Amino acid sequence: MLIVGGGYIAVEFAGILNGLGSQVTLCYRGEQLLRGFDDDVRAHLQAEMCKKGINVLLQHDVKAIARLSDGSLSASLVGSQATALTADCVLYATGRIPQTAGLGLAEVGVALDAEGGIKVDAYGQSTVASIHAVGDVTNRIALTPVAIREGAALAQTLFGPHRVSADLTTVPSAVFSQPPVGTVGLTEAQALAQSPEIDIYRSRFRNMRHTLSGRDEYTLIKLIVDTASQRVLGAHMVGADAPEIIQGLAIAIRMGATKADFDATVALHPSAAEEFVTLKDKVSRKKTPSNQS
């Protein structure tokens, strides 16, 4: 199986098909998987995927695909070195764009972005007062719960007693890869872009279940903290149950929890989640011209 792409769908299906016994190659033209996620998360996930037998080819793209006489497919790849792969099936997971073409939106004055996404304000209103949009068609955060939240806010705005905007500042997200990813808040790069100095708390460990079984699988946990206010700006995890754990942390981060709040919380032992409230060692990062972009 050849999977082309490096986002949610690509890494999730790579794990599914690999788990079902297929020999999987993941081909992505970028420098690292999961563009937009924290760099430590991206590197850790790739390493764990490779341990499971998934062949990850970065900075490669498909030039051509040809069907062979036996019915299989031969894919010619371009990248650091030209190569060819033979596969029974090729799955493209290279992104989505809003399906707004042909609706006549531009003709009536609705502003669109470069990919066809409808530009809206905080209340879902487009540049035409009577036309509103929510969800993936706005080309912002393409997640089902975000679309639901935006739709509910718009309904209250249009039919309720007052206008309501959907708060999308701390949206948790998960990638159901193998192992899964859970994240909420800012990445390290995003935090450095808005804060003069941040503290990074990071732990990489093997869960007790894997220690006892001897499996070579590691979990990554990372907290990003604003140095001045000590407010937790982001929480990231790669490992078993990461999405379940991050959902709870999203509440705390949205409420403005500080590192001291995390430290004062009693750990639930033995669990991987307890690492979030026992992290002690930090690395400080300061904003520089090179990391402000």
C-alpha cells in the first residue's frame, strides 16, 4: 500500500492498514509529517510509526503511476533520489479545499480566500450581510466539533436575544494514529511568536504496560508555559489514550491554568497522565529574529 500525504488522514490510514497486515509506505513531499503540529510531536510520531514497520519517505512526491501487466501499480517517485515502488493500491490523502466553485458567491460580493474559503467575521457573517457560513467551508479549523460549535453560535446570533461568537482560541485536536496524538493550545513555535520567553517541560518515557511487556514504544508529553505569567499555553501528547487525556487538559488551559496549578494537582498513579502534573525540568526559550516568523 502506498499512501501519499502527511496529514491526519494519511497517518491514520497508514496505522490502520499497517495494523491489518499491509506493507505500507507513506510518501510526503514535506520535511516532516503533520504540518502545523508541534515539531517534537511530529518527530516522535514518525519515529514510533517507523518502529511499527511503516516506511516513511519524506521530501518525496509521486511523478507518475502506471499499471503493470499483473494488475499492480508502479509509482515513480521524485525526491532526494528517484525511485519506484510497486503497490497493490495507492491512496491519496493530500488535503481538502472548500467546495464553493459554481455557487455564484463572488458574483454577489462574498469575499473568498485563495482556496475558495468564505471569509467571515467572528459571528459567521460574510462580506454580504445576509449570507453566513460555518464549518469547513470557511477554510479555518476543519474539525467536526468546531463546525458544530460555530453552527450553534450562529443559531443563537440569528435567532437568540444577543450575538454569540464561537471561542476557537483553545481547540483541542487529536490524530488517531498509531500511537495517537492529542494536543491543545499553542505549539512551541506559535508560543515563541507571541511571547518574549517561554518554558518548555518535556518527558519521553515508556509506559508501565510496555515496560512489563517489553514493547519498545515510548510516550511523549510536553507542556509550553509563558515565563512571565506562568500560564500554560499548550499541552501535547503522543501515546496511548492521548486524545482522552487532552480533552480534560483543554478545560484547564481554556480557564487559564498556570504551571503552579498543574503542580498543585495530585498525581493519579500509575498513569501516563500523571506526568503532566509532575514535570519539573524545564528548558527556557527566548524570542529571536529567527523564530518570530
